[in-house]
Amino acid sequence: MLLVSVGLMVAALAGLMIWHGETAPPDYASQSQAAARKVVTGSESGSISAPPAGTRSTP
């Protein structure tokens, strides 16, 4: 009986998490982070293809 109760609790929790994930509002924090990363590195992925302006690269 205890195992059935725990199983139902786990199933309900999983269902609640799935439902909440589908109805959650857009994630504006990650969009802001991507925009800031693009300003700093020139790429949303964060990879730098060329050194930023005003920096010296040594061979």
C-alpha cells in the first residue's frame, strides 16, 4: 500500500512539473543574457572569432 501511494505521488509530481513547464511564461532572462553576450563577444554562443576592439593580441 505504501509503494502504491509513493508511486501515485511521483506520478502526480511528474505530471505537475510537465504541466507547469508547458504553461510557464517566456524566459526573458536568457534572452537578455544572449543579447549581452552578443554585445560583448559579437556572437550569441559566446565564441570569439576576433579580439574585441581596443585589445592587443600577442603572437
